[in-house]
Amino acid sequence: MAYDKFTVLTSTAVPMPIENVDTDQIIPARFLKATERKGFGDNLFRDWRYNGDNTPKQDFVLNNPIYSGKILVGGKNFGSGSSREHAAWAIYDYGFRCVVSSFFADIFKNNSLNIGILPVTVSPAFLDKIFTAIEADPKAELTVDLEKQSITIVATGESESFDINSYKKHNLTNGFDDIDYLQAMKGEIAAFAEKSLY
Amino acid sequence: MSQVPATLFDKVWDSHVVRKIEDGPDVFFIDRHFIHEVTSPVAFLGLEGRGVKVMFPEKTFATADHNTPTINQHLPVQDPLSANQLKALETNSAKYGISHWGLGNPKNGIVHVVGPENGITLPGMTIVCGDSHTSTHGAFGAIAFGIGTSEVEMVLSSQCIMQPKPKKMRINVKGKLGKGVTPKDVTLYIISRLTAAGATGYFVEYAGEVFENMSMEGRMTVCNMSIEMGARGGIIAPDETTFAYINGREKAPQGAAWDKALAYWKTLKTDEGATFDKEYTYDAAEIEPMITYGTNPGMGMGITQHIPSSEEGGGSKASYEKSLQYMGFAEEDSMLGKKVDYVFIGSCTNGRIEDFRAFAAIVKGRKKAEHVTAWIVPGSHIVEQQIKEEGILDILTEAGFQLRQPGCSACLAMNDDKVPAGKYAVSTSNRNFEGRQGPGSRTMLASPLVAAAAAVTGVVTDPRTLMA
């Protein structure tokens, strides 16, 4: 599925300084019954965001109007658990384009990259600086520059570089996906399959 | 010519790389692809949008499991959204010529149970499914891992996915397991040592005496839980136990094809001198029946221990305290004697015949505790049949338990099998995340023996005290 190209993003950010934010929190299983990819943002963090009677939980960050933006900043081991791509869809559908953490679960990271969300891994020290900056000023902006592979706290100018392989970087910058790439090499795959034992 | 010593993982991975992309992922060929109703519909929509066909429909197998009722499966599914999702799997499978074991089919069951029991899962294969517990199939010496829906679409359309090769870890467990200590305890012990993120970025080979002596069912339980420490998958070298399990299963090779396959499978082991990026060794004698006390699978301990303090527990103090608060537990609490409201035995982790044998061994001659609601859910119809044939059903019935029909059930509670808010469940499944078994539910992960002990006593109980 096509997604928006990612180049440079400057935005305020939503802080979630909790470790091991798992995919069941991001989108609980009971909301996985759809057969189309739409509306998942409504149920993003459903059980942290709403009470049993569907009233908003006032102390949850997404319900706090002072925080907003296209960047979600999470604690260590963000996205652990299930392979449900619905978790990444929910984050994208809600309006986030970038998730920052000191550590991502593998499948979540892959899923994010595949749908056009940039997962940015920073050092634990830099993550703390981001949380501190947002705590001091909820309107503090971050700039994520994919080409330069850097993330900057705009107010202080503090910056750190992040890793991404050049293949994925190229895809995100241009809005390409892996399926286009694979379709273009089907002859090579068919020849490989001929020799396959199974 | 002497070859560089290779790990089992290297041998299988490297033989499936179609193309290496410089500073990018490998184009990785997939031998077997399992699909289910929840993570496949959007992938099929993607194919239609692109006007692309399924490249090798005979390499994909569909089964309905995540979102199915575990009672009255002969009746129409009540929830219209669930019914629609099941129908989509059936329609898409028929349209593209994919084998489909839907609700009511005698082969139906949890994808990671039916694959192996029908001989679809074989050593040396690459296997994926839109489900993180695909790691289960690594028990056969296959590279198996969970993928997202975009990748499901990749496999359907090109039989390949794009994957960077993970790093390699080996976990050795030496010695012999004590009384009442099961494969589930081995894996919960390892995860408690490594933490829920301790193997992220790695593929794990399990080696040593404990795994060599383990049944295929036990190996599947261990490999299944690999993802719970962040590993993409786990793998165990195939041996005589593996070959004996596979031999004669419906889709396993036969005759000359069997001989040829067997000769290849025997080469699937880590060479002497091959190296790993990380290696850990544990002593089986250190492992006792395990139970979790928190909201990630790394928060586990021996059942006679006390809940660690936040300093001992590791990670951030705030996250640790949030977790204990959710569970309604306190640092230094003993888990023994804590009240249990629900017991669930089943799932791709512990829904195989051996698990029900273990459960029945404790339950036999005892009665279900009155206040406990128990969900006994076989992993497949084949397991259900075995439960009946082996007399396990009689033992369960005598003790006041009812057997349900196969499916993922209360493991992820997509269907009606939900633990109510605030209630405590001892569960043989794989995740104790907040609300995993229903909004507000509190899950304690454990083995079938610990689950059985809780079911008959109504509290967390060391199963060894109930064993002869």
C-alpha cells in the first residue's frame, strides 16, 4: 500500500515514557476483526485511553490536549509482542509518522518501515533528553531528517544520528514498497524456486 | 577443501537467499506460508489492488483459529465481524487455490499445532505466518518466524520477503529437569533471566542435554516462546526424535523421497567450531516450576520464590511498579496461595496432547475448585480426538471439567473466551500483557502442571505437592 514519502519532519511530540509498550496495548486483539485497513487510529491504545464505559481516561497522554504532534516517543522495548501490523496501522492512522525509542521490538520495527512510519532508535541518554525537553515545554519540537539520519531537539540544538539501511531509506524517501521490488525480480525467484527442495 | 564451520541457522538461512541487497535486507525465499483469518484479509486486498496473483498457492496453507468460538462450532458464528473475517479467509483461499481448513474441518486447529501434526512443517524449511508464534516450527530445525501483513502480501505475490539476517545466539541447558519441571518452565526460566527484550535482534539455537531429551511437543513449547524474549525465532537441530515424529504424517515425504529428505536433514546441525554472537548456559537443576507475576513474560520466577523488588526486577522502577500495581501484587509477595479465578489450558504454546496428559495427571482423582472457571481448549481436532481416545476426557469430566473445541481462545481473547476485569487467570498461554485475556484481566503464565494444580486447589499451588 502506498504511503507518504518521508524526508524531513519537524513536529511536537507525544511522550510515553513507559517500557515494554506491547502491541496488545497499542491495539487490543478485540479490534482486529476488520477485513480492511481503516479506522484503527480510533482504537489506538484503547484500554489506556478509555474507561470501560468509553469515557476518556483524563490522565492518559493522548487525552491531554497540551501534547500533540506527528512523533510518538516511547520507552525501551517499544512494540514488543504480536506481529499484528494493525499496531503500526493504528499509529499511522492516528497521525504519527515517526516513533522514537531507545529500543524497538523487531517485528514492530519491520512493520513500521513497511508502511511508512520511521522508527528512530536513539541512545537511552538522548531519549531522556527528549523526555526532559518535552516535560519542560510540551510544545518542544523535534526535527527528524531522514536524509541526514539525524534527530534534533530544536530548542537546544542537541542532535543524535540514527541508523537505517540504505535500501529502506531509499524506499521511505521515495514512498516505494518492497512488493514493487519483488515483482520486478520474479524471474529470478522462479528460477530459485525450481531448485528448491520443498 | 575445508569449509568454514557453520551454524544450523546459517545453513538454512544462507540456502534460502535469492538475492543479497547491499546495505539492505536479503531477498529471502519461503518454503511454507501459513495464513489465518486475522492478518491475511488486507494482504489479499493488496494483491487485488495491484492485480497480482498468488505465485505458488501450493506453498500456502490456511486455517481459521484466532477468531473462532470454542463452543458450538457447528452453528453459524454469532459475531458478524468475526463471521465476515472467517468468510474472507474461505473466499480468498478458494479464489487463489490455497488449501483451507476452516471451522468444522477435521484438520482445523491452531496454525502452529496443525502444521507440524500434518507433516507440513519439515526440517530445513523456511516458514512464515502473520503470527509471532510462528517461531514454534523451529522445533523441527526450520527457520520460522512471524511477519506483518505487508510481508504476507509479499509472500503471496512473490514467495519471498525482505529480511536482514539476524544475529545468532545459542542457549544451552545442561543436566536433567527435576520433578514437575516442564518445557514451559524451561522457557519461562530462560526469559526471566534474559528479560522480555534480551534476545531482540537474534535468532536462538537451543542446545544441550535438556533439549536433546525433550519431546517434539516440548521443543515446540520452547521455540514458541522465543519471541517472548524478543528473538525472531528459535531453532533446535533435528534428530531421531524429530524424524520419528514426522515419519508417517500425512504430508511428510514417503518412500524414496523420505530417504532423500532424511539424508539432508541429518546434515542440519551446527558444526564444531561454529561461532555465535552470544551464548548462555544454564543448569537444569536451577529450574523449578515457574509462574509470572507481572505484565511481560520476563517477569517470571520459581513458584516457591518471592516477587523481586524493583531493583532486582530490572528496568525502570516506574514501569515495574505500574506492572505490579496492575496485577494487584506487591514486592516480596509469595505467589503460593494467591487466589485464582480462571484457568486456561491450551494455545499454540501448550495445546498439544502432552500438555493435556500432564494436566490430567494432576487432576485425576481430584475435583475442580468450585470458584474456578476452567477453559480446556485443545490445539486442534486431532488433539481433541487424542484426548478422547486416551481416556483424558473421562478424567476431566469426572473432575468437573468440560472440554471445549479447538482455537486460540483465551490466549488473545478475540472470541468470547475473555477473563473479566480484575480477575486472576493461571494460563498456559504465552503473554501476560495488560488486558491480553480480556480488558482488565490479570494473567499468570505457567505450565500445564501449575495450571492443573491451580484448577483443583483454587489458588496458586506448587504442583510437586500434588504429585506422587
